[in-house]
Amino acid sequence: MKSNSFVKLLSLFLLAFFNLSDIWGQEKASNVVYQDNNVRITLITDGTVRLEWEPDGRFIDNASFVAVNREYQPVNYRISDGKKKVEIRTAKIVLKYIKNKGSFSTDNLSIVSAKGMMPFKWSPGSVNNGNLKGTYRTLDGYDGPLHRGNNKMMVLEDGLLSTDGWTLIDDSNNYLFDHSDWPWVMERPNKNGQDWYFMAYGHDYKKALKDFTVFAGKVPLPPRYAFGYWWSRYWSYSDNELRTLVDDFDTYDIPLDVLVIDMDWHYTEPGKGGWTGYTWNKRLFPDPDGFLKYLKKNNLQVTLNLHPADGIASYETNFPAMAKWMGLNTNSTKLIPYEGSNKQFMSGWLNTILRPMEKKGVDFWWLDWQQRLNDEKFKNLSNTWWINYVVFSDMARNRDTRPLLYHRWGGLGNHRYQIGFSGDTHISWASLNFQPYFNSTASNVLYGYWSHDIGGHMGANSINPELYVRWLQFGALSPILRTHSTKNSNLNKEPWIFSPEYFKIIRSTILERYKIAPYVYTMARKTYDEALSLCRPMYYDYPEAKEAYDYKNEYMFGDNILVCPITAPMKDGKSVVRIWLPAGNDWYEWHTGTLLQGGQTIDRIFHLDEYPIYVKAGSVLPFYDEHVKNLRNRDEPIVVTVFPGSKGTFTLYEDNGNDKDYATQYATTLLTSEKRDNILTVRIAPRKGGYSGMPANRSFKVNVIASTVPENVSVNGKQADFSYDGNNLILAVEIPETNCSVGKVVEITYAADAPDVADGLYAKLRHVQQTILDLKKRQAGIVLTERLGTMESTGRAITYYPDQFVKGIEIFRKNYTNLPDVLKEQKLDQKTIDWFMSAVK
């Protein structure tokens, strides 16, 4: 007894001591730093706090639709707990709470910025004036931000970020998940409580997004094939047509990874199908199993369109199995209604209707929900949000491969269930102009994988080739590249149906998407690790620059690439784009070969086959070569691509590509480049890590962009051969297939007086070549003079004779400077000279 009394006294003493003292501590995993009969305060990070007030004292530990994680890493904090008030300090916030004054209000709760943070003051009811917005359920019916049906402008939902430096998420009335093996929706036991998440971050937007994932969950990494080209069209394709389509992609040597089959894969006529359907149309697909095997043989993934809202009718092939699952009499039951919140129905739908098709080869589902917005039992349960969760989590539970779907945005928390399908947009320049902003702003709610109908869906009776090319160029620098259009025989987007001028650009744009795939996939991993989407607003990296907010269409495509899409028609065959280049580094304009200084706003001119893509100076990026036509393989050669600048680093990420173990099973390779004086050193470090199916060996190539011809090249200290592409001004050094656990060092020595060719020379060479070709079409019998003919062949001549590089470039520059005289010497009339001079600029 004495011992127990002593322990009790000691406990009371320690409790009193710590309540009255300021202490620095680290809370246990749950991070509850204060709790009384009605209030619980939990530190999630040093800038994010959960605030709960429950009138009956029953606090919520279930996951909610937004907050799925309830255990957190320790947070450093300081607490002063007195009889009447509590003060909690972290590196980011100072929170003050006055006890026993009811629910949270301005009378008992406030949070201000800690020393060193961007100043702010908050209390319940404070208005956030600087929200940077998030995203919207769908672009259905929109022509840019204007809805054609109701003539109203789109109002994006609020996002997680604000220029005010803080955000409050009110989770008080959100649904919860129960504790079953497959967590299911449940009501909150008390709807009169308060359950808030306060996030303080100043202008460190990246930190805010990462903090959000601590309690809301990470953005899953899609399978690698999702970053290839998706072919989609609303068309009643047959097995024969789709085989011909696939063969044509192969004939024209165009990459393809995903085949999207719209709703006509199933019967659609009354009595056999409809908007909803689950039975293959045997008139179009006589042997669905054989068709799916054909796609797998051709290394294609396939997704089928679903409109589940009308339930499962008795004419569906698997209706008897579903009726049995539900305990229904097949003789008296004609329709099993869709019930999203009914666990028995959804389990049956997945197990008896979808799973058999998945086992035959359907890789994922296009969930095209367009009907009633909310569930009939849970009145505020979004059918869109819920079906995304159900299908995605079912895949995660029952497959060895990564879960994937594509559907519309359901609301906060849907970042855990990718990919997004943005709906049926109008074919217009206005739609194209809106999508870059729509894409990047969605990253403010971590919805970073929107898939748009590239080229638009409806509202036109023909395809404008220029509009389609510009849209495709944007699509290649978007999260997902998927072309689509409505059921109109004039809306054909097959690359080979366009005239040669447009076909060449369309094909090269798709090829360029595959070329940058290793970079894209590495940045997708960063989305998982750091909550930074592939397409990001400029203010993530430049939060104090006014231009980062004003230039809404500009975005960072990963860490190293800036994009400013062209979203208006050309004038006189060219597009003029005003671009803001942030200070802090120079930027290499990829398609013209021009190194530009940062910290300026500048007007730039682009031909149809050029696009405003800017790479941070010195970047060293991992690419593929032009031979990659599918993203299933893991052993493709890596082209280490060095851009003009003094130095750069990049960590290449790789994994199995489609397993679920990527969180821990992956590999990285550090790539570095540094130029000192006239020597460029490129290092490929030994690979670290491992994953299932990882190749031991790999070939590498080093490509140096805007390079002169070097004096010497060595690989691991031994002299090595190189090749030089004079048309593209690219130096290439092949590194034969070797073990990836061994590092490689490429050293390139240039002449001390080597000329600078990152001044737009690449574009000048290309423009002159193209314009002379066009001149020949105008004057088929023309015989080129020595000077004009030599200008056209300069790049090719240097490829053949690299030792003539300096002389060849000097002659070209001189002739280019004196081009009017060169054209007069060619005896062209003034009108043709004026045309030529305009065309090459």
C-alpha cells in the first residue's frame, strides 16, 4: 500500500510539474499534445495541427475520406499548460487555447506565425483571401472556362494553398471509414463536433503539400505504361478495325501503350444493353478472349468504358452470378439497381461482373460516371468519389499489379485514386488555352494526373490541323497523353490521315514524349515521395515573384523543364509568345537551340514544329532514344542528355514498372555533369537499390546538346569514339552495355577557342533547310548558287566531316548575316526574297 501511495504521489507531482512548466518534448506516434474532456489537439507536423472538439468527448480515430493516416512522426514542440489556457509552440506556429469555453471560436482559439515565418494571424472565422484554387469535377460541356450549356464561368474549388500562408480544412461533416478488412463508408457518430486541420506554411507551398500527405495519404505511382501514348475514340470499333489500327501504328513506326475502347464494346440497343452494359457485342467482337490475347501479344494495355449507374439487367451474361451473389431470384428479378454504398452489391459487381473480364485481359476501367451526383442512402456521399475509392482499393487488395483507373475528380482525398478523366471538352482554341492552367492548378489538391481529350471532343465538324498539333504538343508535356473525339466520321485523329507537313510533326511529338519518358517517370516518383505533381504552377519554385502568379499558363514540367504552351493560332505562319523566364538560372530554349538569360520577360517566335520548352541551363537528364515504342521494358538504353550550362545533377529512378512494391523496391542512378574551362565531365554513378526483374546490364549514351566538335573524348580514362550530328549540333558518345553497378566517367575536351553554338544556330540551320525545300517547290527548276546551296547542306557536311566544323559554321553564319545578298545572287525577285527572309526568321 505504501508503495502504491508513493507512486501516486510521485505521479501527481510530476503531472503538476509538467503542466506548470514549459517543456520541449517529442510526443508519441499519435502526437496528441493536449487533451481534456472535450478538446484534443494533435501535432501532425510542425506546421499542421488537428483540432478536435467533441461535445460528448468521443474523439474520432477512424480514417476519414480526407484524413486516412492517424499516426505521425514525432514533432518538436513546446507546451505551456496552465489552469485556464494552453499554449503550444512549434517552429511554424504558436497556438493558444482557452479552456472550458465551449466549441472552438474566436473567444478561445488562435494561431499565429512563429518567429521567422511569414506573418499571419488566424482564429475561427478568419477569411482566407489568397486561395490559389484546386480543380473541378469535369470539363464536360466547357469551352475553355465557359460552359456552353448554362453560359456560366467555371469556379474552381478551393485548393490547399494560399498566398495568405495558411489553410483550414474542415473535416467535421465528412464521412468516415469503418474498421472492416475492406474499409467502408460510415456516418460520424456525432455531427455536432468540430474536426479541423490547420496548415501553416507561409509561401513554402511544397512543404504544405508534403504535410498534407502525412495525414491524407500519398499520391500513388501509376504503372510506367500510363506515361505512354493512349489511343481513344468514341467509335463503334470492331475487332478487325482495331487490329488494323494497331497495325497502322506499327507501319508508321508510332509508339503506343494503351488502347481505350469506348462504350460500344458492349451491346447498346434496348433489350441487350444501353448506356450501361457488361456483355461484349459479339457482332463486333466475335471472340473477345481472342481479341484481348491479340492486344497482349502486341504489348498493349486495354481499358474499357463503363457507365455503371443503370445497374445490372437480366440480359447481361453474368446476371445469374450477380443475382446469386445478392440472393435474388433470377426468374422474378429483371434489374439489380446500382447501390454504391451497399457493400454486398459492390463486392458482387466487382467479383461477378468485372473480375472475370480482368482475368481475361482488361487492365483497368474507364469509370464514366455521368448520372446522379450523390448516393441515395448516404445523401452527401459523392458517387464519383466513392466509386473511385471502391474500384481503386479493390484493385489494390486483389491484384499483384498497380491499381489504376481513370475517372472524374470526386473531391478532396481523390488524389489517392488516379488517373483523372476530364470529360468532354469543346474543340476550340479557348479549350486548349484553359487546360494548361487547369492542369497545373489541380496539383494544389494533388490531383496531378489529369487525362484530357487531347484535340478536344466535340463542337466541331472537322479537325483544324494547326489546333490539333498545338494541342498534341501540349499533351506530350502533360501528365497523360490521350487523344479522343466524339462519334463523328469527320473527327479523325489518326496521325497518318494528316498531310505530310502535319503528320511529321504529330509523329515527332509522340516520339518526343517517349524520348523523355525516363525523366517523366522519375518526376512521377517525386510526386509519390514529395507530393509535387508533374505539372506545377510556377509559384511553387518562385513564390515571391509576381510573374509566377500572373503567367497562369506557364508551368514547370518536373524539376528541370519550363513550358509555356502555344494556345492561339499562328499569324503569318508563326506564333509569337510572351514568356517569363525566372531569375536564378539561364534557360535553354530546346526547339530553337537558344540559351536565354533568366530574370526577363521576352517575346519569342516559333514555327509550327517548335514549342516553348525551356530546360534549366546545365541540366543532365535521362532520356530514351528514338527506338523505344513501348514502355513495358526495363532494359532500354539510357541517353544521358547534357544541356548547355556549367553543371547539373539528376537522379534517375527506375523500378519494376507495374508491381506494388515500388515503395521499397527501386533503384536510382546519379547523373552529373560539370564543365571546367574547356573540359566537360559526365559521370554515371553506380546504380543503387534493386527491384524485381532489374537488368544487371544496360547500354548508355551521352548526348551533349548544342555542342561543338570536341578534340578528344575518353570513357573511364580510355580514348573513345564519338559521332557528331551537324544538323542538330549534338555530340554523341556510345557506352557499350556494361554492369550498372559500375560507374562510368566520360570526359570531353574541347578546343580552348571553340565557338558558342547555343545562340539559336540550330533553328537557323533548320529554318534555312526547310525554306530552301519550300523554294524548290515554288521553283522546281532552280539551280542553287554556291552560297545558298552550301547553307542548306552545312549541317550534313559537318556530320560527314566533323573536322570542318569551325570553317563550316563560320561560312554559314557569314552567309546568314548577308542572306539578302545571297538571295539576290540567286536572282530571286523581291517578292520571293521577302518571303524567304520572313520564313527563316
